[in-house]
Amino acid sequence: MSARVVRPVMVMERVAHARAQAQTETYDRLADAFSAERRAQLDTMLVNDASVGTSRLRWLSTGPVEASATAERTEVDKLVFRRDFGADELDMSVSPRSDAVSLPRWAVG
């Protein structure tokens, strides 16, 4: 029996290539789904928002760390924000399968 050594550099290069292909595929599938107005709205989620102390994207992806009324209220606020943002209306059927599994966790609530 012979063993084959796979060098870490080869693995890293393949992973980087796969990620680049996945990013291109995701863009190709979703680019037409968003208007210029929607893209601008999505861009605002990357900017720090003083009312939540971080970017909206970070705020939405951070879960509660304790069981308290304040934490529950924050989660309700996130749900209201998602609905007002229109995340519940996104058609996830054009998204690659791996994204379709992870996006609803933060996008739809």
C-alpha cells in the first residue's frame, strides 16, 4: 500500500479556487435579483450604526448571550428590522444550495 502526501499548499490553492468559483456563481445568480436601490440598501448594512453600536450585518448575525428580557427584546427588534428591510420577501431559490441553508438563519429570522 502506498501513501500519497497532499501538500497543504495544494489544498489551500484548491480551496481558494473553489471559493472564487462559488463567489462568481453566487453573484451571477443573484445580480439580476437586486435593483440598484436594493444594492444600496444592502451596502448600508456594512456601515456602523450608532443606534446598535456596530454594523447592522454584525448586529443581525450576533445571537443572544443570556436569557433576559433585554436579550429577547433585541431579538424581536432584529426580526422587525429584517421584515422592514424586506428580507422575508427574498427569493432564495436562485441562491446556491449552501447559501440557501445558511442565509435564512439571519436573513429571514
